[in-house]
Amino acid sequence: MTTISTTENHRAGGQPLPALLETEPDRNCPLCPRLASFREATRAREPAWFNSPVPSFGDPDGRLLIVGLAPGVQGANRTGRPFTGDFAGDLLYATLIEYGFAKGVYQARPDDGLRLVDCRIGNAVRCVPPQNKPLPAEINTCRQFLIATLASMPRLGAIVALGRVAHESTLKALGLRSAAAPFAHGAIHQTGGLKLYDSYHCSRYNTNTRVLTPEMFRSVFAKVRADLS
Ligand code: SF4
């Protein structure tokens, strides 16, 4: 486990994170022109889809925050709930239910009644990017909403970062340097009272290629569950 100096961590010992930032962008957020025009094109093509920045899902008083990369075009961008409606959600929600971080039956639609328990899910980038690949400038621009989300969770004790982009954006949102805590699947980085757990993203590509197996994914959440208990 990496221990990160608390002097560079805003949550743990330095300046508090700003509490008054908006946690959710406007549905027509114009800050990333490429993503805004992609959103407009998708709205024109699929008017029944959500096609807006996807808000975080779950309990702001939860102790666990899961940070993904960005909405999938036919997943969260279509349904409006993170990880809902595409392959990644099948593994994520099954795992959350197994470890007691969600209750109900996941049916890949936002009105399925699934409830997160002590847990919230958000993305490093709120708008769907072409080919699932946000640009560095877009990740940097959207980080203000991740910072606000972190600041709005008073009991936060654990963050699971799904993939390197989410890991690095979360570190920056916490005021930490990436070199202090390099990404590795299964790594745990302790900073003050907060633990950052790394996992490969639960995408179809990663699971089909066995970069991430369901067992590897479950072991991350087993550690989180054991630590929070
Ligand atoms: S990705 Fe974030 S900052 Fe960029 S347009 Fe969407 S909501 Fe705004």
C-alpha cells in the first residue's frame, strides 16, 4: 500500500476542498466544445436518449465513491445513469450487490429501482466522448465537477478508481501528484483518512481480453468492504 503525504492532500491536512462548487454541470455545458458538438449531433440522431452530462448516482453521505472514465454512448449517455445499459454496468452492479453496496435487481435501466448503499458513482468526464476517449484538456476541464463531488461527501473514506484516467484525475482532484501514487490494478493508496483503490476499468474490452476477470474485480471490492467494515 502506498502512503501519500497528507501535507499535499487537501482532504487530509491542507486546504479544504471548496464546498460551494456545483457538483453537476448544466445539461448544455459548453466547456468542452468537441464534446458539446458530439452531444448535439447525438441529440439530433437519437432524440429519445439522455444525451447530457450524466449526473452522479447514489448517496452523497456514502463512504465510498466509484470514479469511472466517461459515459458510454449507448450506456449512461442513453439512459442517464452511470454504468447503466452497457456491458460495464453488468459487472459493476453485480459486484456492488454482492458486496452490499447496492440493493435491488439491476435491469440496465434507470427506473429499475436499484439503490446504492453507502456508495456513489460518478465519472471523471461527464459527457460522452467519441470512441470513449476524452482528450486531456477535457479531463482537466471536467475535473471541477469531480472536485465538487468529493467536497460534497462529508463521510468519504474510500474511492475506487476504474482505470488510469480516473485514477489520475482523482489524484489531481485531491491535490496530489500522479508520481506519488502510480496506478496499478489492486493497488491501494492511503492519504490521510482516505484510501484510493485502483482497478482496471470493467469495460467489455478489458473483460473479453481477460485483462480484468470478475475475480480480479471482486477482490478490489472485497478489500473495500473489509476496510469499511
Ligand atoms: S465533459 Fe464536463 S466540462 Fe466538458 S462539456 Fe461535459 S460537463 Fe462540461
